Amino acid sequence: MDMVSLPAVDLPVDIARMSAAVSAMVRRALESFIEAKAELAQAVLEMDNVVDRMRDEAFIVLVKTMNEHPETTRQALDALLVARNLERVADHATNIAEDVIFWVRGADVRHNVSPEGNGQEQPTQRAATETH
């Protein structure tokens, strides 16, 4: 059974908006790579937080919808899977952006937490022998 064969259900999640954000991230990540622009790659990293929030919100509202309207469970689960996979694509765009920043600036921005543990972003130098 696929989504097309299921009855249409109006779900409280904007997959189209999430898809547009993810698509923009991929375009910017690739552009940052082609043009060696760390600033553009940094913008991709910031967009990832927005997509993560969209996925979290989708999860919350879709679980609530499934509880309140069990007849929509299949469609809501499909929408959850779409949101999850869009977020994974955004993560791949983020990985490209992190690599561009390392390549251009020599700064490792993965996991962006400072050694002091205060939650502040703190780029660190990657070891020359480390593989990504």
C-alpha cells in the first residue's frame, strides 16, 4: 500500500515548506563547495537548526493527530517518514557545508560545542591525519 492509494487527509504539517528549506540547503551547500565560500556553508549550518525544529514539530503534531484521529494513522506515519528523510537530506547538506568550512578555513565545526562545555560554538583544528 502506498500513499497514493490512501484517502486524502489534511495533516497539520507543512511538508512542502520543509522540502523547500531542505532544497535550499542542498543548493547552498553545493554552491559553497563549487565556489569555496565558507560564509555560504555557514548559512547552511544555521538552516539545519530550522529543519530540525520543523521535524520535531511535525513529530509532535502528527503523534497528537494519530492519537485524536486513529483513522489517519497510516497517512500520519507516512508524513513522519517523509519529514524524517527530509531531515536526513538536510544533515547531508550540513556535512558538505562542514567539509567546505574545514577545507576553506581549516576549522572543524562539527559538533560545535566548546571544550569548556558552556554550549558556545568553538571551531577547533582537525588533526592533519584525521579522516572525515
